[in-house]
Amino acid sequence: MSKHELVPANLSHWSAYHLFKNRSLWRKRIRFDTLQQHEGRCADCRQDLERFQCNEIWEYRDTERLAVLVGFESLCDSCHWSAHIGLSREMDEPYPGLFDRAFLQYCANNGFTAAQAEQEIVLSIVRRNQRSDIPWKVVVAPALLKAYPELKELERDIASEIEQKAQAAS
């Protein structure tokens, strides 16, 4: 299994980045703290960073229907696209070569041969598609809430929202 899991489709636009990207919480605190935590290096390849992506670390507990934001990591561009290998494949047309670069990094970061990586990507896409039908409850790990109480805004219960919409429609 790879280091990073693909984000379920029904959660792909629900993230700390999307919610807070224009606020100082994201720009000045989370990004800064994350880079400091990783000592100015990429969390995956350990390369010194001049610029970086602040990636969210999610844990998916399928049986509990919980999507838990557990942390952040600083990633170089190659490792960021490797972490989002499914998206890098979709973005390869407008950005030729993106997937090939991400794929090589994916192999390196996970210790996979090309054949193993292809197999893992297929399995990851299957898991992602299965998870995309789950009405998640989104929560933030207690340690993150302690450091960044504003992240409480991110929490939501998709199952309850679906029920409320159904009740309102009837």
C-alpha cells in the first residue's frame, strides 16, 4: 500500500486548504508550522525546499464512516503530485509529462517497481471509488484542534446533511 491514499470524490473539495487558503490561519500559521516541523525539507524525499505544498494527511476509517484530518506535511512539487497520483493522471493533458514525473516519484517514495506501482494505483482507484459513496463524518484530530481551534469549522456530517436535504425536499 502506498504512503498516501486517494481522496474520495465526495470529499475532494472539502479540505482545510479549500476552507482556509485565503486566511492567515493557512498562509501564516499552518504552512509555516508545517515547514518548521519538517525542518525545511520534503516529508517524503527529504529534499531541501525552496517552495513547497502543504499537504493534508487524512485517515479514512471506513467502518466508522470517519474521515479524520490528522496532520499536515510539507512536500516538494514532485512528491505532492505523487501523493495525488490519480489527479496527476487527470492533469497530464493540460500539463504534459506531469504524470510521468509523478509516477517516477511514486515508485521512489514507495519502493515500488513500475509494475507494482501500476497495480497499487489501480487498487487505490478502486478504494477511492468505493469510498466515494460513503457519507462521511469529517472530524479533526484532537491534537490539531488544540493547535488550530479554527479547524473546527472543517468538521461536518455528510450523512446528516443528506438526511436534512431529503427532509426539506419532502
